[in-house]
Amino acid sequence: MRCRTCGAPAAINMRQHKLSLCAEHFQPWIIKQTARVIRKYRMFTREQRILVAVSGGKDSLALWDVLLKLGYRADGLYIDLGIGSMETAATPAPYSLRSREKAETFAKAHSGTVLHVVDVAATYGESVAEISHRKRRTDSPCSICGLIKRHEMNRVALEEDYDVLATGHNLDDEAAVLFGNVLHWQVGYLRRQGPVLVADGEGLARKVKPFCRFYERETAAYTLIAGIDYIYEECPFATGATSLAHKETLLKMEHETPGTKLHFYVNFLRAKEEGLITTNLDIPPELHQCPKCRQPTMSDAHCRFCRLWE
Ligand code: Q46
Ligand code: ZN
Ligand code: ZN
């Protein structure tokens, strides 16, 4: 395989685009494609302040890097969830500690950027691991973790006056979620799924996913070529998650027919634009303000996040 631009040996072959590129030409390709996606879906402008949710993993750090290279005003937010249980000789520190170090190292190397850190256990008294243990009969660790992350991302974005919150979700993530939503015909979720989640209520931040059209192997290749150090291990709670099973199924289909994932996702977005989902669900749910944290909630008492700690 040869680079389409210069003819040197290719570093990556993207079969869905029928495109091979060397390391030198792959990096600008990723940056240019990200800029296109930002423009296409009108995610944000040069003047706006962006908060990137960084986990210490490849996607979010690559996204932060690309946004900075594109000249955007992008800061980071790391939420220390207090997830451990990986203390082996090869991985001496717990998962959250190690991923936090990666985010902090990246921030230090990029002067002028700010990394906001929220330590969940120090702020609220319990880590995700501890709450998950306490609530093991009723809730999965990922549902608790997701709830906390959504709440804290929204809180910091609003409190620190950011215009938009960017996450590193890639095409593999988005296609797997879409697959799950279609399998169960979750119309409400399908209606909201997309590269931009508009702030459709007071107290809600706008959310965007500028990497939603990149395969996971492309963001991995980008971090490698750009020399970004990230945490390789998956979260210990990730094993057995349904989304992983969906990812594997899609991977098999992709292997047989390159481009399956991309077409599945992109054609879904197009079908939605053409009116695939037009239901009376378009009436936004009635939101109240949580009396404790002041964030919007559908409940007329404390929100789900605040009830977690009660
Ligand atoms: S961090 Fe949290 Fe993920 Fe770990 S506990 Fe589940 S949701 S798997 S992206
Ligand atoms: Zn080249
Ligand atoms: Zn609340």
C-alpha cells in the first residue's frame, strides 16, 4: 500500500474511503476532516469557548489536540471517577489515577490551555466504584458513571461559561449506540442521537462530537503519529458492556463490507434530516429545576444525580 499523496509506504489504509496515507499525510487529513465536520454540522465558531471532556484515552486527547491545532479556544475537563482495581505489576496505579496523569501531562505540554479536574469522591464523598458497590442490586456501574459524567460535564460547562461541550465519541461508538437503539426501536434516543445535541432547555449545555465520522483505528493512529501518550487499558467496568458486543458485531460486518459502519451512521443522519422520525415526541419534555443542584430534571423533586447521594 502506498500513500495516495506522495507514494511513500502507507501508514494506514482506510478501506471505507479507498484511501491510503503515510504518517506525514495522514495527520493533516484528520485535521482537515475534523474541520469539515465542525463546519458541516455547525458545531461551533472561532470565537466560542470549547470544553473538551477528556478521559485520558486516545479519542478525547486526540480531539483536544486537533482542536488546538485548528486554533480553537479549547480547554479540558477531566472527571476523576475513582475507578481502580487494576493494581498489577504492569499497571501499578488504579485506572482513574493513571488516566488522570495522561490528561494532566497533555495539558502541561500545551501552555495556555486549562484542565479542569473534578474529583468525584472528594467533591461528593464517594467514588463511582463505591456507589456502584452500594447500588449493585439496582444499577450498573456504567449507568451510575454515565449519570455522574453527564451531570458534571454540564455543570462545569455552565459554571465556567463555555459555549459548547465536545466529546471524543468516534464512529465505532456512535454506530454501536445506533445499533442498540435500532434493535430496541428506542425512538426517543434515536431522535436525539447525532453529532450535535442542542441545549433544548435552560441549564443544559450544547454538546458536539467532532470525531463522529472517524473509525477508532484512525483516532488511535492519529495519537500514535502525533506522539500523544494515552491510557491503553479499557475501564475495568467496560468488559461485558452491551455496547462492546454491538461493536464486535459491527466489526464483523465491516470486515465483510468495508464502509458498513460509516454508511449505517451517515445514512441514518440523512434519513433523519429527510423526516425519518417525526413523532409527537418533538414536544420537549417538561423540565423542572432540581432544588438542590439547580440542573434541569424531569422529576419534580431532586434530580437523579442528587438522589444518588441520598
Ligand atoms: S468509564 Fe464509566 Fe465507561 Fe467505565 S464505568 Fe462504564 S461508563 S466503562 S465510557
Ligand atoms: Zn504521503
Ligand atoms: Zn440535582
